[in-house]
Amino acid sequence: MTDSASLNPALVDWTGHEGLPRFEAIMDEDFAPAFDAALASHEAEIEAIANNPEDPTFDNTVVALEIAGDELSRVSALFWSKAGAHTNEVIQALEREIAPKMSRHYSKIGTNPALFGRIDALWEKRGELGLDVEALRVLERHWKSFVKAGAKLEKPGQERLAAINEKLAGLGARFGQNVLADEKDWALMLSSEEDLTGIPDFLRDAMAAAARERGEEDKYAVTLSRSIIEPFLTFSERRELREQAFRAWTARGENGGETDNRGIIAETLALRAEKAKLLGYENYAALKLDNTMAKTPEAVNGLLMQVWEKAVARAREEEADLATLIAEEGRNHEVMPWDWRHYAEKLRSLKFSFSESDLKPYLQLEKIIGACFAVAQRLFGITATEKKGIPAYHPDVRVFEIRDASGGLTALFLGDYFARSSKRSGAWMSSFQSQHRLKLKNGAIGEIPIVYNVCNFAKPAEGKPALLSIDDARTLFHEFGHALHGMLSNVTYPSVSGTGVSRDFVELPSQLYEHWLTVPEILRKYAVHYRTGEPMPQELLDKVLAARTFNSGFATVEFTASALVDMAYHTAEAVGDPMALEAATLEKIGLPKSIVMRHRSPHFLHVFSGDGYSAGYYSYMWSEVLDADAFAAFEDTGDPFDPAMAAKLKDNIYSVGGSLDPEDAYRAFRGKLPSPDAMLAKKGLAA
């Protein structure tokens, strides 16, 4: 524990319910002095490890590194949670300061010659250390992270790399804040019945709530939250309003002025390319893919283009069907991006005799949360119990205890489900604390995971249930799949715990979990009408299942276009004008003008708000190849909850974290590596 008098102990001593932080005891102003104290404490720990007079051993070097910086980890987890899910001007100002400061801190560690000397000595004689598979993976990770931090560079190279990393951290923070500002500042206020033509009750309620949040009574707000903008584009009969909202949605980060991200993108790409060259890689994609399943940009583009050709052909067929529908309405306009969702919904209603508005009353948030928990109990033997009245970082956040079959507490789970102006868009999983079994400095042995999910569903009016779209429900299952990856972790070392796996493997547990949403017995039990409590009629259930691949060309094209642009950015020799490269790439691959990228570059948070999915957006599809094959293993048994297969899944995928090579982990579960065939079949794109 640091002795800084200015440090609020609630930031590092988590004495809340079952070891939760005491969120209510933490003020925004506490973070700045806490970071200063925690950074100094971690630096002292690092110096002690690096300058240990004893010869390096796995315990006195690697294990010591694994448990060092606990205070910094705790302060950081609390701060970055707040920055993403409940930010404000104080937090944003500190974020702009802290991001480069943290980069400097870790650059200094990564280029500490004495520390790397100890790691390098262990790596050179790794075969003589008697390490098990997990410990060897941990040593390898530490060694590679030092090399990628510049440990082998000469001093000038190290200094330049540190400067690049610091600048990139600041740019990433600004990029994300700019997108949030554009989303927060724009709203289309509607009031007349004419403007609301086609809008179903559930969407009216969400739009009214959004308007009230912005101080507008008796109005309806179209916001840029996906949970409102997408259904508005789907149901609104007012084409000019759809176009206005769509253009605002796709222009986030590209509106000129202080929140314009185009300059940030150009600078980010130039710095990433320079970083790759410094470290001896041909381009930034080669650097990022070095420790993944895909391994090379060529392998990534090979998969993406194989899928692209099939997807764009299907999308052209879908576009023709929509054009026919438009003509039948007596209209003479082309299919434009603000038309696609609207007419696709009408076409689905015609083809399958149901619409999103028919389905939504059966998809209550509470019931779908229950379905997530029920599937986890069937597969993995865990139960979730909500604990009311426990403070979290926002009043909407809910706390659950996760217990194993014997009743032992194995994890804490927090659910943050509703959109708000202080939360960035999208959905994600993160952790306040990761599972491990090491002995800590306070004498405790190991820690349980504390995991949270963040979503952006439209908050209902007071007294009304939150109703989800089928895509919302899939998002809920997806993020809970990530949460399970963290909560079921059973490893020794923190650095390979839970989601500490390669980027193109991390989406497997989440995407795989989505499959259980549409298992018929789950839908029959949990998809019940919010007014009557009646289960979804079998006829409607059959239609939902039959329509699973409807519009798959569109969905696959908008994703794959984004992934291909990401790879183009990070394999190019130089990128002068990013928007020109985006346009040229889309023209080269033949993106229909009726579809846009799922994430256009100026608001492509995955790629430019930090380094997480840069040269890595493809990983959703790479993991989709795995998840389709993995669920087929259950289908082959005839039982989606087959106990033996579920045990193999838990033991080899959900619980091993990064303690095994992902290829070895997948082979242990499935007996082989997959081809894209099952994924293409799942999408309805098989030849």
C-alpha cells in the first residue's frame, strides 16, 4: 500500500460486497493523485525486480512481474470503466493526460535494460527451467512484450518508440472523445404525427425518453445511439428524415471543427507505420498479426476476400429485391443506404410474415438476461443471483453473484444495459479484477474475477419493460459470452487469465454463445409476451428461425468492407489522405453504393480509439469460422446442451484463457481446426 496521504484508500482497498470496490466512496477528483501514487509505487516495484542481486529465476522475476502494480491495476480499472461508461468533463480531461502518461510509464518498463536482461536470460534457458505449459506461455508473453516495446533497440530507437507510443495514446483518447461528442451533440427532435409515421410504440417510448433526457418534453428524439437510430431507419416512413438521420450517423467524427477525426487518423497511421519499421516489420499489420492465429496479412485478406465475393453477390440479389419493392410502392428512387433497413424489414415481413415489431414484445430485457444465465447454468453449472441495493459506478448498474454447482462464489458480474449520454456507443465486456491463483503481497491466495458488461439499449419509459430487437438480444448473449470467458477462467497467472488471448481467438467464446439464443427450447421459455406472459407462438418461432440468414449479404458486406479497409490502412506503404484510401479500397472491391461500411473510418472506434482492434477487425470473422464449427459439434450430438461436449468446451475454451496456444486449445476441444464452410453455411452463403 502506498503511503501517499492524498490517495483515497477506496481506490485500492476494495472492501465492498464480496470484494467489490466501494464505488460510492470514490470521487472523480480522487483519480489524479491516485494515479501519481500508484505509478510511483509500481515503478519502485519494477526497480526492485530489475535490480534484485540474486540470479534471475521464474519466481523472482516473472512471478514478481505478474503481481507487481496491483494498485495501478485497480486505479486504472476503475478509471477506464468510468471513462467509457459514465464520463464527464473532469474524467475526459484526465483521460487526455493519463493516456500518454501511462504510455510513458510502460515504455520505461519495456526498455529497462536490467529487467529485460533477466527476462532474456530466462528465455534463453527456458528448456532447462522445468516450466509447465502455462508458465512457459507466460514467460514467452513477457519476453515478446519486451521485444515489441523496443528492448532490443538502441537508445535512440527506444526513445523514438516511446515518443510514438505516447503520442498514439493521446490520439486514441481524443478520437474516442470526439466520437462521443458528435453522438451526444446531435439529435433530431420530432413532434408531429406526420414525422412519426411508421414508428411503433416501443420506439416512440425510447425516443420520448431520449428527448426528456435532453430537456425536451412532449417530443421524440432520434439520437445516434444504435438502439434508436437503427430502428428509426427501419420503421420510419419519412424518407427525408431517414436520410437526415443516416447522414448524421455516418458523419460522426467527420463534421469539421474540434471533433473532426480525419487528421487524427492520418497521424495515427503514420505513427503506426513508423513504429512497425522501427521494430523490423514490413508494416503495422505484420506487427499486430505476429502473435495471432492468422499470423499474416495475406491469410487475413484471403479469408476476407473469399467471403466478400459470396457476400457481395448475395447483397446484389437482395438489392434487386428491395428495388422491386420500392417500384411496387410507386416510387422511382434507387436503393440508398438510408432505404436498405426500411425496405429489408418490409421484405422480411412479406417473405416470412413477421416484422421486427411483431417480435420485439417477446424479447424483454429481463427475460433475455434470464436466458443468458439459464444457458450458462445448463452448460457450465453456474448460477447468477442479483444482489439489490449494492452501489456501482452508476445507479443503472446491477450486481450479480456467480456461484458454482457447490454454491461457492466464483465471480461477481455487473450489468450496465441502458444507453446514456455519458456512455460511449457500442457494447463491451471488461474486468475490474481477473482470476488467478498467485499469492499476493497481502498474503491472499488468488482472486476471483469481477467482470462487467456494458450495452446501449434504449431505456424504457418509467413502469414499462425494456424491449429488445433480435440483434439487441444477440448483443446481450455476445457480451455475456465474453463475460463467461472471464468468469470461468481457471489459470495460475493473471496475464493469461480469461480474455487474455490472441485478438482473433477472443471473439470465439462470445460469438459461440450467441448460438444458444436461438435454440428453440430457450426461445420457447424466455421469449414471452411482455403483456400476456404467453410464449412466442410456434408459428412465429418457426419464422424467426427460418429467417436467420435473411439479409445476410448486407450484414456480411458492411462488416467485411470495414475489415478490408482496416487491413488496407495497415498494409499500405504510406497513407496520405485516409479518406481517399477508404474510398479507393471500397471502389476496388466493388462496395454497392446502397451499403456503407459498418464503421466508417472517422468513427471506427475499434481501430482508432486505442490499439485494440487495429489491423484486427477481421478477428470477428476469424472467430466466426471457429464458432460455427464449434456449435456444429453440439449439433452433431443432437443435443445443444450435451454434457460431455459442454465439459470439453469449458475445460478447453472458456477456462484456459491464454495458458495454451489457441490452436492447441481448439484442437483439444474439437479434434481439428475448422474450414470456413460451416461459417458460410451459417450465413447462408455456401455455394
